Amino acid sequence: MPTRASIPTGAISADDITALCDAFLKVRTTEEARRFLRDLTTPGELQALAERWRVAQLLNAGEKSYRDISAETGVSTTTVTRVARFLSQEDHQGYRLVLDRMENDR
């Protein structure tokens, strides 16, 4: 699990990242999440987040090649590869955590 100090921050402090994470924890419904994300992000940023999440779900299902996922979602194979790396190899395991929780909720 990454520590606060391990989050790359640039001009934003680790406390700012923590405050944003805490704000996400206040969201209670899908509609509240939609509203918060629409206020927080530009349309392009929201689209990029949604695309990455869709790629993570498709990779998790394990039924399609990277090229097929790229063609279906419109993201580059580079993005598919990056999401795949974070899904299976990186220490953060954020995608894995949420995907597993969603599977357990079914």
C-alpha cells in the first residue's frame, strides 16, 4: 500500500491529495459521484478516466486482446498496456482492489 509520501505531487501537497481522497469518501450514491466528477474534471478528463476504467474491466474479464480492447474503446494500445501494468504489476493495486470489491458485491 502506498504511503502519503509515495504519491507524486508536484506543486500539490500530499495533504491536498489526502483531502481529495477524503472528499471522494463523502460521496454516497452513483448520482452524487457523477455530479462530483463533473464539477471536478473537464469533459476530456472525465472521458479519459472512464476510458481507463472500461479498459481495466475488459482486461480483468480476460476475454480480449489488447488490440481488440483498443479498437472497442478507442484508446491507444499504449493506454491499454499501461492500465494492464497497473492492474497486474504495480504496487498500488487500486484497480485490483476496486474490481475485486465489485466482484464480491455481485
